[in-house]
Amino acid sequence: MAALNIAKFLTPPMPDVSADYDGLEFKWKFLTFRPAYFKNEVYFVGAALLYVAFYFFGKKANERKANKWFEAHQSLYRAQFSKPAHTEGLSQDGNSDFFAFSTGRRALTSLHTTFTLRPRHDLFQYLFQVVRGLIELDYKVYDELELEFTFREPAGKEGAVPECVWAVVAKDALKQIRDERWDLTFTKTTDAPGLPPSLAVMSEFADVTTNLLKPYGTFSLPAVLSAPAIQPYFRSLSLTDQPRTRPAHPLSPAERSKRLILTLGLPPASAADATLPLLTAAFQLVDLVAGTGKLPGARGGLNAALRPETRTKLRKTREDVERQIREDAAREQREEAEEQKAAARKKAQEEKLSKLSAADQKKALDREKKRMMRKTQGKVKMR
């Protein structure tokens, strides 16, 4: 009876097709359409059309914003790389992720340019981000642009790029970048003279900061970062030899890479070229760190400019971290092996117990219970 009542509730009422209807009506052969009967459906169709319109508008907005930035900087890419991109323009993954892969430049093996834009094509995701931003004060969402320069280093010997972690970060992004980047746990955060008060330096040793922030001829990194046109979009600039996440085991030389990572908030399409001076300075910084180019005082690279004791401390820090990672990995392997042995013993006991009679099973369980109680009591007395 209950099922019948539910079925009656779910069954829509029969439409009124009487001849007394005097509203708008469309007829075609045996079909009759009376719009006045469709009231709620209008809202459903309107909502669906709004979602579809939002999808196409957001999709085009993201494509336009990413492509405008890449077009504004394409002349610089072509001047710096023999292969500015492996495809014509940007590659796309979904409707909010775009990227370009550039190769063919001295001192670099590659440059990864990655756009991570807001989900303007998805109304629900976009509203979720807006609401979350109103609730969580430290939640900041923006169109992110990341440029990851990977240095070309000689195999098996010390190169011009030092093994160090160093960064300049916008202070309102410090919490987020600390949560996302394990490699920056190597550093201490300080203010630096010459930089705007909105920026902080994360460095292992002051010697690294001194050499990166001092002027080299006409090039001055603090002057570039202090430009008012740059500051609204700058998020972080980091030089690192460590992975973003803590590795489960020490990395082999083939798995390691030294990188310069520039993170920006993507400018609007109307000001796409606003970050061109900063990207130009990033290429100059690559040459400075790697000891290439024509900047005065950059011969031998950053590694040669550091004091010997600084290089020794950097090397020791990495040896200590690798030893800790190795010990943690060995401990996890031992714990995993012990768990496997315990599981095998438990399985063997259960198989042996299943072959006994009910009375013998009860006796065996009682003995095991008493043994566990004595073992627990012994641990309590030792404490």
C-alpha cells in the first residue's frame, strides 16, 4: 500500500486537454502544445541554459587570458629558445590548465610554462571557491602562472649552480608556499634591505642572499622586484636543488635537478605584457646563476661566488637530510616487514584453530587471552 501511495505521488497529473482551453496553443497533426501548462519547466530549462552559457563563456575567457599572455611574451621566448614551444601556441589540458615546453637554450635543459586558471567554465566550482574565500580568510585563489627553469648541469662533477635553496616570496603567500613546498623547509625567513616591505627572503645562509641581491652591472634583482608594475602579480621566485615534496628515499643523481621557479598571478588580458620585464630579468638571473651571459662579475656562476665555508655547510645539510631520509625509509621497511610477519602468524593460528573442535577452540582462545593479559601486566609493571 505504501509503495502504491509513493507511485501515485510521483506520477504527474494528467494534462488538461479540454476544448475549454483559451490560451496560446500550437498544433501539428495529432500533437498539441500548450505553453501555459509548463510553468516549472521554464525555470529548469533556464537554469540549464545559464549553466551552458557560463561554461562556454568561462572556457573562452580562460583561453583568451592564457593565450594573450603567451602572445605578449612570445618574442622573448623566440629570442631565448631555438624551440619556444613543441606545438603551435599553448597546449591545453581541460579548460583551466595550459602549458608550454621550451628547449634549446644555453644553461637550461627546459622551461616549463604552466597556467593554472580558475574554473570559470564550471559554475559550481567557481561558486565554491568564492564561498570558501569568504569563510576562510587565508584562502586565496587566483590565476597562477608558473615558469620552471631547469638548469643543465655536468654529470658527475660540481657545476656553476650551487646546491642551495633560496627564495623571495610575497608575504601574503608565505603560509601557502610553506605548506606546498617541502624544499623551502631548509630555509629561514628574513627581511632584506633593498626589497619592498611586502616581500620576504627565504634562505639557508646570508651569503647566498648577498650574492643574489647585489647588483651586477645594469642588472639588479631588487630593482626589478621593486617595480610598481610588477608587484601586483609577483608571488615567488625560488632557486632550489630539492624536490617539492619530501622523497620517500634518497634520490639518485639522475633524479635530481636544480631549478629556478617563478610564480606569478596572471595579469588580465588587457595588461598581458606587464610581466615582460620580470621574465626578461628571470633569464638574466639564469645566466647569472649558471655563469653564462655577459653580466660583469658572474664568471664561474653563483657557486664560485659563495664562500668555501658556505658551500661546506650546504653540503653537510644535504648529507644530514639524506641520512635522515635513509633512516626513516629503513625504519618503515622494518615496520612493514614486522606487520607482514604478524599477519602471517595470525593467519597460521587461525588456520590451525579452524581445524580444532569447538571445545578445543574455546580452550585455545582462553589460553591466548590469559597470555595477552600477562603480557600487558608485565608492560605496566616495567613502566
